Amino acid sequence: MKRNLLVILSLVLTLSLLVGCASNTTSGNKNDPDTVRVGLNYELSGPVATYGQSLTAGIELAIEEINKDGGILGKQVEIIKVDNKSEDSETANVSTRLATRDNVVALLGPATSGNTKAATPAAMQNKIPLISASATADDITVDSNGNVREYIFKTCFSDSFQGVMMAGFAFEDLGLKKAAILSDTTSDYAKGLSKSFQKTYEELGGTILAEEAYQAKDTDFKAVLTNLKGLNPDVLFVPGYYEEVGLIVRQARELGLNVPILGADGYESPKLTEIAGKDVLNDVY
């Protein structure tokens, strides 16, 4: 519900930008002047497909309601939906195609921070607003020099906020003083969360015993989990996406590592329960 609401809010913001930003599309779709084309660049297949599928469903519902209510400025909204396959390179290609070949006036998506970054150059170059409802990396809308990316928007919270809040929850609310981190080194999302969690947790007085790494698409985590178990942490922070996290939780419990496991919005998928098994998801936040 909350994610679909964000999508609808994103769509409203996007469509409000069309009048001012789409100078070369004043008549909407040049092939059909009675429609306005909006491009969807989402992860409809691949490792994080559940995010893209859910977000797309929310957008399609919003578009249906908007069109039934008369559309935008008297024009019907037409969706051009393309699967980026959860891959950075394909995301960049899709963004370029939608911006240059399909003549969209706005881009919605992608879902993840890494894919959103890959889609950004085409949006910036062609001066087309891009909005992600779920990208969380701090540098999505601002570059490393602090310059605002004027055509790039996000409606979700930032990784620094998530990491700070989870560190406070672990140390202050749960009273857990010793943490270990197991992070996906291939993910901007996981890197940002790890950094903000560690900084805040240590500032509060907690101890980070170790930070271990895995990579996306890994399936066997028992060796690294055994190492972490030997350190006797009070809590395990695992910033990642549901496919690896589900396996990590299940294997941790099989090894007797029964401490609380904490993460962020990457856990937000029904697939997490299917992969991990609902019986082992107790004490997972």
C-alpha cells in the first residue's frame, strides 16, 4: 500500500512536470497528439523482479484511474513499458530507447539505486524527468560534487536515513551493543547502508566486530556466517536484497546463529518468506 502510494505520488509529480519540462513534446505523443507517453523502465525479470512488478502494477492502476478521469490536460496517458532485466547495462539501453526512440515525456523507474544511476545519463542528456519511487542511494539526485541533478527525482527515503535509524533501533531500542555486518560489495545500496549504520552505531557506543562481504547471486554463505558466529555478535546487520537475504537468514539459523538480523527496505518482498521459510524469520527486522 505504502509503495503503491509513492508510485502514485511520483506519477502526479511527473505529470505536473510535463508542461514545463517537455519543451519538445508540447503536443504529447507526436504520433498521436491526443496521448502523452510515459516510459516505464523497471525490473520485470531477473534477481529483483518483485520490486519492478509491484511498482509497475501500482503505476498501471494509477494511469487507469487518471485516464478514466479525463487524463492529463485532456490527453490520455500512454504507458511504454520495457523490462530492464534487473541489469545495469540493459537499464541504460532502455533509458536511451525510451528517451530517443519512443519519445516519452517522462521516465518512471527503475526500482533499485544501481539501476537508477544507470538510467540517469540518458534522462539528463535528453532533459527528460526521471522519477524512482524506491531508489534510496544518497547520490541519486546529487552528484559527488554536490551538484543537483535537475531532471532526477526520488520519492523514497535515503540510505543514510535508513542506516541511522536502524543503528539507533539496534543500540537503543533492542539494547544490542556488539554488531557484525554482512554486506553485498557489488551493491551501491548495501555500501551506503553499511556506511551509515556503522558510523551511527559506533557514535552511540556500539562495537562493530567485523564487516564481511558477499556478492549478488551468491548462494552459499555458511563459511562467512560461521566466522561471524565465532565472534559472538549481539546482532547481525545484513543490508541487501531479498534473494540473498532469504538464504542468509535460513543458513544463519541452520548454523545456530540465532541473534536478531536487521536490514532495510530491500527485505520488502513476499519472496523473502518463500526463500527463507517463515519459521526462521523470527527476530528479523
